[in-house]
Amino acid sequence: MVVAIFAMMQACGEKPQESLDTLLANRAELDEKIEKLQSQDTVSKNKGKTKFVEVREVQTESFSHFIEVQGVADTDKNILLTAKTGGTVEVVYVKEGDAVKKGQLLVRLDDNIILNSMAEVRTSLAFATELFEKQKSLWEQKIGSEVQYLQAKNNKESLEGRLSTLREQLSMTKVTSPISGIVENVNIKQGELAAPGMPLVQVVNLSEFEIKATVAENYSMAIKNGTSVKLYFPDLKEEIDSEISFVGNVIDPINRTFNVVIRLKNPNIPIKPNMIVVVKVQDFTEEAGIVVPLNVIQSSDQGKYVYVASDENGVQVAKKRSVVTEINYNGMALIKEGLSANEKIVTFGFQDLSDGQMISF
């Protein structure tokens, strides 16, 4: 064809090189127009096959992985006070919900018998003390026998011991709070008979808590004192940040776990003793990684893949992209290989896509 064109140009007296360049330029322009028309024609023919999807632009972001174990909220300031001696309840000074201070009197048992006994012992002790002083004075003057002196001394000391015992028994009739806190339960009423060991009053202080949990031994190297944790309280729908205060040094031979304790002071949420807590222990973090929703990652015999939106000659098509994940947590996956920042992955409508299918979003 070029030879024929050259012959025509020769016959017409045109310059061969100039006309060839012009024709080649025109052909390039025509090829470009044909390509566009073919592309538009393809879009037109396949318009019914175009699928609407949603996409998300991938960006680098922080990613953390947590070990989740169940724990229980406890406090060492949850005190159940019991009767140390038997007796009739004379007065109950508090009721549920009352705020009490350390050392405050809560319950008093009948102490009349002890007080009467103390009065008798004091009278006898006063006489025995006077008699002892006289015997001591005589003994120092070498008057009287040593037996008389020793008997007087023994009688005096015996009564002193008896009085001390009665004082101790008297203190047992007064039930005081060992901590400041709130009265949780009152299990006794005025006039009832209390027996030794019988529960009387429960006092709690919610200013300090211990979250106790057990962790599988395979995480023993990842968890140390000071390791960051998140504490989620399902009943309160609240989550707070904290750190591990104590890591057990012994592995339980039965369940192969070890203990961890997280101490909380003055929590700003209404935690209650024995409340269930989800303890999330951070064991992995990536400051800038490619993170995608776990549900958009599909699997085949060749491995895991996602669909990305690709622009081909002005037409958006779905491209199947193989990916390698490093770790998953909380519905998100950290991508190790296969995706780069600023690419658009298909997050909705990817289930029925095929590689190369046209999409719109």
C-alpha cells in the first residue's frame, strides 16, 4: 500500500517524505479514534453487566492485636464482719447504704454481764493490790514469810489478768468497721441472738479494685508487669485503659495458665465486686500498616484474595488481587503482601464479582 501511495504521489508530483509523514500522522489519529470507539462500544454492549459496588481507599494506619481473656472484678476492701462472741444484739447503728468511717461502731451486743463482772474484779483487785503492797513492805523488812508475799503477789496478778480478759471480751461486744466505705448488708436485727462467727454487717469500699484473670502459658513471654491492657465491662458497655500490675510466677499444672492482676484506683465507672471483665492484653502493634476489613478477604484454592478497582481506558473494572495476611483482630486484617496505599478495594458487592468485570461506585 505504501508503494502505491508513493507511486500516486510521484504521479501527482508531490514530495514523497512530506506526504508519508502526513499519512502516518493521520493513521495514528484514526487508530486512537477507533480504539476509543471500540471501548465505548464494549461499554455499551456490556452495560447490563456492570455491577454497582462500594470501595474503600486503602491507607496506612495503626494496628494492634490483643489477647482476650475473661476476668473478675474484686476488691480487698469488701469486708464481712462477724460476731466474735455470743450475745443479744443491743443496738444496730447502721443500715444499708450508710457511709461509715474506719473505727466507727456498727453493732453493740449486750455487755451487762461483762460490765458487772469487771466491777467485781476491780473491787477484788483493789483489795488484793493493797494487801500485796503491805506484804511487800513487810517482806522487805524481813517480816513475815515468803509464802505470804508470793500468795499476795499471785492473787493480785491473777485478778489483773482476769480484768484484762474481761476488757477483751467487752471489746468483742462492739463491732466496728475496719475500713471506710458503704454498708452493703446488715444481717442482724436488734434483739436477735448473735453467735460467734455469725455474719453481721458487710462493708465495701469501691475506690480500689483488682481485676483478676488467668492467661494461657503460651503467652507467658508476651505478658509482663506494665504490659498495656484494655478492660471492657460488658454490663456497663465501658472500656478503660490500664496496665498489668502483677504477673504470676507459677503455671497451674491442671489448666496450664498463670494469674495476672490489674489494680485500679478510683475508677470513674460504677464497677461492682464480682463483675465480669474482658481483659484485652496487647501483644502486637504495627504503627503504619495496610489494614482492611476481614470480611472482604475471600479464599480459593490459590489462597486469599480481594478485589481492587482498576481504571482501564476510562472504564472501572474489578481486578482480583492475591494478598497475604499477617494477623487479624476485631474484624480487621493486617496485610503483609499484595496491597499498597491509595488503592481502592471493593468492600460491598464483591461476592459475585469476576476478574475484569466492569463496576461502578
